[in-house]
Amino acid sequence: MAVIRWKNPRDTPGIVRLVRTQLVPLSPWHHPGDSRLYGEVVRRLREGETLVVSQGRRSQPLAFLHLIVRGTTLFIDLLAVDPAYQNRHWGTALMRRAEEYGLSKGCTGAMLYVDEDNDRAHGFYRRLGYRTVRHIKELRCYQLEKPLYPASGGWPMGW
């Protein structure tokens, strides 16, 4: 049975594989070749935290979510799920876990970007309560946001 856990160093090749196969093809931008892509992903993962779905502590990632806490904002940087494990709610589970983590760190809202042609991801995030706040033409993406509410049901400040 698969579990959600924090990334360990052995997960990096699997995360790069998911970026290469699941995110790069959907991106409107040119991406570096394999060796440079690996370095770019490693550099990006150094900031923030990464949640991984795997069959166990030593198993390759089936899905991952990279997040960064910036003040009171939870920034969802990357999310990818292996096609064999899509439609099994792992993306939703990772998002919920990330939002719980953000709340535990004092975040009152979450933010992410979706490539403008990625309608499937846009719909996924809307179903999770994210709303489109603007289109960024020069980046060819949409910015989405969601207020985060403590388990007590109170309203976050500033929303």
C-alpha cells in the first residue's frame, strides 16, 4: 500500500523522472536536456520541502509535491503523479497534506501557477477550492490562490 512521506535523497532520480515525463511535456517553455534538467530539479528542490508518494521508504516515488512557505503563503511549486497512479486521489491527498503543513507553519493562504494550456490541472485545482486570480501573459500561466482555514473553522487573517 502506498504512503505519503517526506522526500529522502534516494527519491531525486524518481522525482526528476516525473518532472521529465509529466511536467515538461505540458510546459510551454523549452527545457534543458537530461543532465541539465536533473541539476535544475535538484536546485529547485533545495528550497522548501517535498512530499512523496511511494510503496515504502526505499521505493521510487509514484507522485510528489514540492512546496515552499513564504511568510504566510504556502507556494505549491511542483506536483506530478505517475500515469499508472493517476485518478487514485494521490494528487488530492498530497495537496491536502501540503495545506495542513502550511497551516502548521502559520500560512493563511496557498498559491500556485498553472500553465495556460493545462486545462486538466486547472480543473483539478478549481475542484480543490483554488480560484484563478490572474493570467500572466509573459509567463503563459495562470496564478491560482486559496485561503487556508484552520481546523477550528476560523477565518484566516488577510482574506
